Amino acid sequence: MIDKTYTYPVFELPDSNLNFLASEHILYDYAHLYGFCSRFKQLLSGYKITEKNPLALVSKSSDKLTFVIAASYLLKIPVLPLNPDLTDAELNVQIKQAQPAVFFADQKNRERLAGHPVLSIPDGAMSILATGRDIDSPSSDPQREFGTFFTSGSSGRPKLVPLKRRQILFATHASAINFKPDPNRYWLLCLPLNHIGGISIILRSLLYGSAIFRMDRFDEWQIRNFLSENRLFQVASLVPTMLIRLLEDPIFQLHLDFKALLLGGGPVTEELIETSLERGIPIVSSYGMTETCAQISANPMLQPRGIYFPKKSVGSVFKPNKAEIRDPETGKVLPPNEVGELWLKGPQVIDRYRDDTLTRQVFDEDGWFNTGDIGRLNRRNQLFIHTRRTDRIISGGENVDPVEVEAAIKRVNGVSEAAVTGIPDAEWGQKVVALVVPDSSTSSLTEAEILTALKRTLSAFKIPKKICFVESLPKTSLGKLRRDELPGMVKRK
């Protein structure tokens, strides 16, 4: 579906002497990455890895995982990042659906993968030095797949999203127009490495020839010190929840060489924008999804020269990608400032899903992709997102599929019906809340009983923060749930 007339961005391998990765106690150069590539290629030689049978990654963030992701891109090894916090049942469903050829896992997850082939990579593999002369240009083979990602689906079954190297190249090129770290300067990475948001930091740093500082977790005290005092840090990627916590310190400010704080993974409130502007924090509010290889539009909220863009805008869609707002009923393209469904087309947009039926549902005959999100474009082509697709809740940067959570609640004894929604929350962006109709024969069902049952089958970020008991759920005449009415029911409780 991609227009072959696009000119692909070109990037070169970074000089082997430049810094690649730092973490709490160690610093690696690109020479270490190139040496690791040679050893990694040997370790994988016995496995038949293909786009349909990729290398699965089941690991918490680590230096070794960062090396594996970067080396896989350079060696054109397709990857399948999986959430290490999935329950055993959730993980097994995704493994069965994706059929990986081999796994890379941390120690905790190795124990869960008994019966599957798991790579053993010695720590010394990251200490090998090489020049990279035997590695292809990182811009080569743009139409090959980099990897496959799971994302939420309205049926309760996760969608498999294949991303191509082309998408990474265009996304990286577009991001550089706004900002990029200088060589030997850091992009702070504290996001999980099973989402494209975190992985894109590794790939963009690789293509820019800049460096990454990786943290195992979000440590707000340490990050405040890095961003306010250490001039090696020039860019950071955070979800809104993280920035809110940093701003709890009334004297927190960024050092003068800091370039941009990229926000994504959830709605950015006007209050957060105002607070950031008052503190002189150059936040870049963005819009994107797995299908667009993370951000496909971004808006510098605060410019050094004092020029401000519309605060609620997420910027213009990166060229050469295109955007249209269409009427959901007629499919007609709407004029500026009218609200409708957002459609996208361009080299950053996926060609297809693994599921051909799903592909036919969201692409038109001209290759335009229906995001399902509701928004508008002003006369300057700046994008405003009103609501995200109704089958997804974004809480603390994590995507939550309400259908999956509803199915889990319905399996609890004493539950007749359930509906899950996201409501605005100052800390989490959206808070997961469940509306539950108890079985008519049950009068003693409690919130604690439901939450205890859910902990056995769902990851922690999917479990509702609140359970509201109701007599009935709003439905159409055909019995379809009216999801737009659910937040109002929560407010009345």
C-alpha cells in the first residue's frame, strides 16, 4: 500500500568511538555494539528466524536487551517484543498466536519458557570491540520488517502489527526536524522496552549516532537531578504520569542545554501544559500509535524564541505522511475545524495487519488507514485529538483493552455483566474503572472479591482502580454496549 515514489531517508553507521549506551555503572561505545553483533549473529545461526517466526523478547529493561534490540535492527533480524509482566495465561496466548522461532528472556522469564528454545547470551558478548565495517548501512532494505508488535483489539484478541524498517527511517527523520541529541549526549530511556515508544528511542539514537542513558525504572529523584544538573542529558521521553511526578518538586527546572521533553502514551491535560510552560519546560506533545511507529505528529509547545503553538494541538502530521478528517457515517472528507475520524496515509503507516480481515476493515482502496480516533484539523493543518479509539484505554502509558478486562470480570462467580471504561485522571491520564452488574442470585459480591480474582489472570496495569456496581448497562436496541455513556455512569457513583 506504500507509494514507491517516496525518497527514503539515509543514515550512516555511527563512528565506533562514539558513546552508545550508559546505565548506572557502565558506559558502552558503538564499538561494543558492533562487536556484540558478530557474537549475536553466531548465537542465532542455529535458528530459522523469519518474519512469521521472529525472535521473541521477554525481558525487563536491561543493557543486554538494549544491545539485542539494536543488533537485531542492524542484522535485520525480525523481533517480537512481549510484555514481561503478562500473566502465564496471557503470555501463552500471544506465543501461540505469533509462533516465535526462539526467545531472549531475563532470568525470571526464562523459568516461564520451559519447553521453548531460549538464547543464552554471555555478559562478555557486550565487551567485544569491532569497527562495524561488516555491517550494512542502517538504511538498507527499507521494505523488510523490523518486527511485530501486539496492540489492543476490539474483539478482545490482540492485534499483530508488523512494522517495517521504512517506518523507522521516516519516523526518525521527522523527529530530527524537531530535535535530536548531539553525539555523546544522552536521550533518557526509562520507558519499558516492549512498546514501540521505548524501542524507538534505541533505534533513533542508533540512526542519529547519539547516546542512550538507560534506567531500570522511573526514579523521579534521580531523573530530576539528571535533567536539571547534568548537561550530558539533552532529550527525555516520558508519559504524562511521569512528568506530573517530576513537577511535584516546586523548584524542579531543566538545565539550559536541554532540548526537548517528549510526551506520549496518553492524553496531556491543559493543566499540565500550563504548568510546564510556566516552568520553562520545552515539552513536545505528540500523537502516534504502534501502527505509525510511535509519533507521527509532534508539537513543540514551548519554543526558545517564545513563539507558542495551539496548546491543545499535537502538531502537524509529519511530511510526507498525510491526514484527513472524514465523516464516520458517509466517509466524506470534512473541511477544516470539523470533527470526525482521523485517516492517515504515508510511509510511516503500516501496510497491513497480520490478520487480512482486520486489514480490509481499516484500509480503504486507496491505502488510507482509519485510526478510529476522533479529531480535527485547523486551517494550518494542525491536528487536535478529541478522543482516542473507543476500544482502547491508555493508563500510565500502557494500552488497556476493555474487552479483555470485561471478559475476565465476567468469569468471576456472581458477575452477570461488566463494562470497562477509562475516566480522566490527573496522575494516570486515564483510570481504568469497571461497571459490574451482579448476578440476580448474588447479593454479597464485593469489590475485593473481584479484584482478587482478576489478579490471577490480568497484569496489574489492566486491573480496574475502581469497581462500580450497577443494576444495568446502557445498550442500543440491538444490544450493543453504549460505551460513550459509561464515564457518565461512573461520575454518578
